[in-house]
Amino acid sequence: MPRLLALLTAVALALVAACSHPDRLPSVPRADTVRAQPLGIANARFFADGDVSPMIQEGMRSVEREMANLRAEGKTPTLANLPTAYYLAVSGGGDNGAFGAGLLNGWSETGTRPEFRMVTGVSTGALIAPFAFLGPQYDPILREVYTTLTPDRIFRARGLSAALFNDAMADTTPLGDVIAKYADEKMFAAIAREYNEGRLLLIGTTDLDAQRPVIWNIGALAASGKPEALKLFHQILRASAAIPGLFEPVMIDVELDGKKYQEMHVDGGTIAQLFLYPPSLEAGRLLKRKRVAYIIRNARLDPDYSMAERRTINIAGRAINTMLAASGHNDVMRTFFISQRDGVDYNLAFIGADFTLEKKGEFEQAYMQALFQYGYDQARAGREWHKRPPILVQQSAK
């Protein structure tokens, strides 16, 4: 009996050792969160909930680069006569990103899609944002990505033991391969060129250790010339879509005072599913020029009714979806009120109640293709943009 007990104990210990959770380097100390600079690039990222002066400085430098570019074209720009600045914010939404991809494709075909001075993206919106930033010539790639993706090109499911002994229920190495294929050196170089002309590409992630929203300045990263910058770009895109618990987090290495640390980054939608710029920035007081914002919400804004089963996992899942929907509504309202405060022309697109196809699973091709076509048709018909969030329209109609 003692031998059998010893054998069983040895087997149990071996199983625990085999299933131990992944190791990581220490997190950045609380007091040094802002001082940590990935790859030593001072303006590579900003904390959206902190001191906005670094973002203001970056914004003013972008205007200086824009004016220098205009002068190189033989023009005489001043702060009073700068051309209209167009902004684009693309939200999270998983496979619903097919809507935004279709909308951008259809918008290009109308000939009215502007060049954006700034593009922001979160989660699936982060994957769309670089293509939208670089212009209609990248539309065919957006179409290909969002109409041909299948679950096996996004993740590999892990066993149930991953809930206890790993960092997520799925491995997103396949998504990393997709990102590396399309976000290549050519794209990175193009982003750097546009950054040097005064345009900004911003991607949101969540620093889970610090519980803070992070805005990554992708153009500065691309223009840095750092050998590891492209790899970090890939990590940022993968992190922005890393749904906590479902998809594995991304560990980003930083060095501070000669010591190595790691930050754990996950889906930017953990804190905000879309952003235009931090509310405390008050862009209207910084620069007097006409500004137009386009917001793509890759989700519905009407309630998604469904009878919930009386099972723990179903109730928990339904509650999480409800919280995400409420968060998405709040983000739409927040961007609207910020735009109104700062005198920015507001335009919102979202998946309407007239899209009724139900999906049978995540990243189902038939669903994504239909949603892509829906967004495309909305743009071609000129029905995509709304001047106010629907709840405010309903309230004003009462």
C-alpha cells in the first residue's frame, strides 16, 4: 500500500509539473510604469488615463511634420489655413470586423473616402486600422482577410486543463502567422513614410498588470529604425485582439535601469472598445481647424435578445456579453460627447437591426462574408453614417 501511495503521489506531482502555468519575468514596479519604454522609444506609447501632455506634444509635432510636407509641395501653410483633418476610429467586435472591412471597401468605390490624418483601432479594429490608414490600395487585402478567415487561422483550442494550468483557453499562434503575413516590412515602411508626413496610427491595448489603457504610436515605432520594431508591431496587434481568458496574453519585454521586466498586454477592449482620443486632451482648444470624425462600431447597437439557459456557464457568458454591449454603448456615447465638446463633426456607422443573419459559430465564413457585403452595400448606397447615436435619436423623437 505505501508503495502504491508513493507511486500515485509521484504521478500526481508529475502531472502538476507538466501542467504548471507559463513562467514570466517580473512586472514593471507600480511607480515605474510610465518610465518603462519598450525598445527605448520615448514616444512609442502613451497611457490614456494619465498625463496627456506627451500626447499633446506628439500631436503638435505631427502638425509640424504636416506643414513641412505641405511646404515641400510648394504651399504656404499656417495654423489658420490647414486643410480639414479627417479621423477614423475602428472598434472591436471579433468576426464582426467584417462589417468595417466591407464598409471601407464600399466607401472607396464611391470615391468619397478621405485620407485620414489619424486612425485608431482596438481589437479587431486594430487589425483593420493599418490597412485603413494606408488607403484604398489595401482594400483587397482587407476583403481577403475578412472573407476567408476560418477559426483554425485564428486559434488552436487547448484542453479543459488550460483553465487551471495555462494562460488562456486557446493558442493564437495561427493569428500571429496571419499578422506576420500581411503586416510585413513593406507595410511597416509605408506607415513610417506616412508618419513622417504628419499622420498618426494609434492602437489600443490594456496593460493588465497596471490595469491601464495603452495607446501605441505605431508610426513612431515604424520610423524608429529599431531592429525589433516590426516584431513589437506584431505583438501589439496580437495583444489588442487577445480576449482575456480566451486568447493568450502577449508578454512585452521592457528594460528599466538595467533590469528586465515583462508587461502583460491583452485586448484593448478590456477598458475601451473604441477611442478617438483621451477625453482630457480637449483637442478643440489646441488647434483651430476643421475636423471630421468617422466612427465604425463593429457591432449592433440594439439589444441582442436571446433566452438564457439556467446553466452556470450560459448565465456567465450571457452576462459578459451584456457587459461588453453596455461598454460598447458607453464608448459610442463618450466619443459623441467629446466630439460635440471639441467641435468635431461626428459620423457613426454600426451594424443595423436590418442585418438578421445569425452566426452558427465564431469566425464562420458565411456569416463574415454576408456581413462584409452588408457593410459594403451600406457604404455604396450612402446609408452608413449617422450624425448621432441611435439612443439620442430615439430620445429626441419622444
